[in-house]
Amino acid sequence: MDWRKGRRSDNVVDARGSGGGGGMRFGGGKGLGLGAILLIVGIGWLTGQDPLQILGQLTGQMEQRQAAPAGTEGKAPPANDEQAEFVSSILGDTEDTWKALFAQSGQQYREPKLVLFSGQVNSACGFASAAVGPFYCPADQRVYLDMSFFREMETRFSAAGDFAQAYVIAHEIGHHVQTLLGVSKQVQAARQRGERMEGANGLLVRQELQADCFAGVWAYQAQKRLNWLEPGDVEEALNAANAIGDDRLQQQGQGRVVPDSFTHGTSAQRVRWFKTGFDQGDAQRCDTFNARSL
């Protein structure tokens, strides 16, 4: 693909080499220690304040810090970094695509940040290593990407090519679209009600397949606007979708397929839903939650 045709986004944040995002991590695990709690109780006793109120105020401050992790607010990528420029180009075009589609329905698209990291990162969704792969955090509305994943796609999954990489970014942006549309909130509410998430027809699978479909919608709209695809590009994306299906990854990793533990869908399903989005570029066709057959 001729990705250099794309507009560069200003929303790429370079947190590589920042020590995993830095800052203090309060969410997703460890909170105040016993010593700190005793100190707060002592302050309350001396000042006549309710210790629970002090704890509540401090917790609120911690949550604000977590929502904007230190170290990921930093610099833009260097101008001579071609990989970062590629990411910026893809992100910029997803912005153009979804702004236009949201505007058609009278809505406003909020641009997410995309954080480049190396090795490990701290997000509002907790601490993560590169081993988890690219991910979207709805709590801070950011995509997190260690570009070593692209090398892993090529060496481990035999899914090479720039359009395969673009598909990965567009999939994560699909999750941001779900957040803006309220889909992610509905899935989370279902989780809290105790509804089953995993499994061949579970809500997590339907959520991931919709993100694949949204990636296809972006690909259609981008090609219509920029005509930047080259022979073999679509096959690269389909090959990537096929390579990271639950069934294929489970077969490779444990020698057997366990549908009850699916979270992303089979290879065939991921290919099918990307193609559904790419066929006409219509996001209305991406309603995986009401689809009888995935």
C-alpha cells in the first residue's frame, strides 16, 4: 500500500524508552499500604477529620493520576522514524474516515491517542507488557502499540506486509469506535450482571469480530478516498486475520481447540467479518451482537 498518501496524525505519543510509562501505579492491583492507612488514621485523629473522607479524597486523586499515566504524555516521534510515520499515517486516515462516518449520523468523533511503547507500559487499564500485543484501553481512550509485534506477526504468524499492520491498528481503533458508540459500556454492564463473556458465541467474541468489521469499513473508505491499495494488500489483511483466530492460535499453542475459551473468534470468522466491512464500507452491517451466525 502507498501509505505515504495518508495524512499524518498529531495523536501519536512516543513513550518508547520511558521506563514503562513511569509514574505511580495505583490501579489494577496494589493500592495503599498498611503504613499509609495507619498514617491517614493518625492524621484524622489529630485534625478531627473523618479518615474515610481523607481516604476517599486521596483515592480520587489516585484515579485521576491513573487516567493520565505519567510518561505517556510525552513527545512526538522523531521525524526520521519511518515506522512511526507509518503508524501516524494509518491513524490519521482512521481519523478522517470515522469523523466523516460519525458526521453522517449527526455525531462527533473524538480522536484517540496512540501510544508507542517498548517492552512495557502503564495505562489507565493497568500495567502491560509487549507480550499482550496491541491493545485499546477504554478508560483513557488510547491505543497502545509495541511495534515489535509487527515483527512477531511476520516471524511467528507468517502475516507480513504493511496492510496487515494497518489492519491491526484499524482493529484497535474499532474498539475506540465501540467505546464512543456505547457498545463497550453495554458489554461491561453484561459482565457485571454475570453474563458469560467467553465462548464461541460469547460477547467478547462478538465485540472483537465487530472491531474486525470496523477495520474493514475503514479499509473500504480509505481505498475509496486515497486509492492507496496495491495488488496483494487485501490478501495481507485477510492473512493476518486468519493467522490470529482463536482456533488457530490454540491449535498452535496447546495442540487442541477449546471453543468454550474463545475470546476473539475463529480464523474464518475474523476473515468473514473483515470482508463484511470491506465489502461496502457500511458500519451498519457490523452488528455482530444480533447476528444469528458469526
